[in-house]
Amino acid sequence: MTNVDERAHEIERAEQYRALVEYGVTAGIGVGHSLGITLEAIGAGRAVWTMQPSTRAADAHYSVAGGVLATLMEAAMGSAVHAALPPRTTFTAAGLSIALVGKLRVDDPEVCCEAHVVHCGSRTATADARVMTADGRLVAHGGASFLVFPVPQG
């Protein structure tokens, strides 16, 4: 593929993913709807998602639960990988590792998670992500691995 072809393909994959996410929010399904996680940007092996902390994501200490942050990060890394894959190829998460390095309260302002593809091969992909507050404070970082496989015909 030429660079122009690659860019067109990435844009198409990104638009497909955005449509899936928007459908889920509209239909009231998925993490976007249930946790208030929003896809802000996707393409070229990169994705940016935001989340408004709320009581829906609270643990017993009125902080955002670590599992909610892991969900935000997995969504961001998975969508970045999706945009980088060739046509008729999909993925599933194989592993996720995160480090929670700061407290995020349910009444804190919106946070941003930026993910980047590190490797995208024919069988596996990896990505990393960082969750930051609006004032630039790191809340969590981590990485994920994904199994890549062709979409079955039919």
C-alpha cells in the first residue's frame, strides 16, 4: 500500500469504529453509555477518549474505581489498534496491565486517556495508554496486548 492508501484505510477504519461507539451510546449499550466514556479522536494508531468521573464509577472511598480506569484504557487502546488493522481483520484483548498512580475522585473534572499502538502485526498487537487530568496530572498508565485474526467470511 502507498502512504495515501494507508491513510485512507486508517480513516475508513476510524470512521467505522466511531459509528459503532456512537450507535452504542444512542442505543443505551456499552461502556460509553454506562460509564460516560466518550471517543474524542481516533486514527493513525492513536485514540483519545474522555470520561467525566461520577458516582456511577465510585468505589467505597468515593474515588473512581481502578476497574473503571482499566475499562477506559482498554477502550482507548483497543480502538487505536482497530484503526491500525487491515480490512477484514479484528482483535480481542489478550492482556491488560495498568498502574494506578493517582487518586481520581468522583467529583473531579473530566479526564483524558490517550492511547498509541506500539506494535501491530498479523497475529498480535500492543498498545499503551495514559490517563491524565485536565491540569496534566498522571492518574494511570499501562499497556495491553491483543490477538489479531481475520473476520470469517459470510
